Amino acid sequence: MTRDDAASPGALDPDSIERLVPDQFDPEDRGARETLDLHLERYRFAAQQARPGRLLDCACGVGYGTRLLADHGPELESALGVDIAAEAIAYAQQRYAGGVVEYRHADAMTFRDEAGFDTIVSLETVEHLPDPRTFFAGLVSMLRPGGVLVSSVPTTPSVDLNPHHLHDFTSRSFRKMGADHGLRELADFEQVQTMHVSEIFRPGRFKLENLRPGLPKYYLTHPGAFVKRVGTTLRYGLANHYLTIAWERPA
């Protein structure tokens, strides 16, 4: 695959439930627009918490967030975005690189940098990984003393509907990850995204084919997930809740 091919709209699939490409999705797709707004709000929150020096955006996607962090955060020595998808990094290099911002093709689970970072951002990543605690520990290992780590997860169930998610988190379980590594919580940011039933029957980000295939069978084999879904729907309605936390590593 050439660089131009990798950055093409077809390769990136702007309708994917897990890949936001701001320049390419349908402006009439309300679900995509709302999801992008949520992501941008998280990145703005992260920019407010960021420290001068070196910044890492781990699992940066197509790179728009790394660019936002560099443009709206503190004065940075460098801002590095890494992602496992080569086509996303190719797009990021074409669209958002320049100045202190650069991108690198790398696996978030195994990426390490011995020099360390003053700010590490990794949004909507932890729930995708087979071993979230090992991933989180890797981020902490790259965080310089006095540095800030900003991360986010859904705090309502998502594994049942989203085939790309491997773990569900609650506010309590996510906060515990930071506490277990001796991090001090500086600030948090909660978001709610109301789901519109009509959206899944229209072309766009939340169309039925993007959700978990064979959902009734999944619930039959995972009855606990069905009970959790019913309980969450009764409590919150058709809404997804998200939590972003900024932690500081003690100096």
C-alpha cells in the first residue's frame, strides 16, 4: 500500500464506528458529528491539563487531536502521535504534521520511549486492549515525575454493542487504575451522549452493520451482559457516559 493509497477515504472508512475522520464523514450524520464533538471536548480538556515539554498522544487515530493539543496547550518541545493503523498515521502525516507535531506508526501496547514525557494523552483506548492494566502501566512508566496523564473510557457498558471493545469500566474501576499506580487525580470531565434509535436505521456511523453482529446470540451466551444492558438502560435510558481523568505523577 502506498502512502497516497493509505490516506485515501476508502482505506480510512469514515463511517467506521471506531475511526473518526473529521474531513470525510457525512455532515448529515448526527451521530458522527456528536461523537466528534465529544472527542474534541476531551482533547480540549487534556490541553488544559497539559504541561510544557514533551507530549505523547497514544493511539492518536488520524491525528487531529495531537494537532489540537499542540495548538491549544502549553508551549511544547514536541508532540508525538502514535497509532497502530498505518493508514491513519499516513493521513495524519499529510494533514496535521508540522512544527512540533510528528506521527509514528507503533503499537500502543508495546511503544516505549526512554526519554519520557511531561504529558501523556490516551483517549478511548484502554477499553480496546486485551490487557488494559499492562497498557496503563506502560504509560505510567513513560511519565516523567510531575508529569500529567490524561485518559478516558466509557463508564456505561459498551462491550455488548461494540465489537471493538473488550472491557467495560465504571467510574470507580477506572479511578482505581490511577490510584494503584500512585497517581494523584487532578481533574475529571464527565460526558453524556444520548443515543437516537432512528440513527441506527439510517446510513452513518451508528448503522446496524457497525454494531456487534449476532447480538441476540451474544446475549444468550453472555446473560450477564444482557442483565447489565437492561439495568443500564433503565437507569440512564439510551445514553453513553464517558469519564476523562487527569492524573499527576508525584515529583
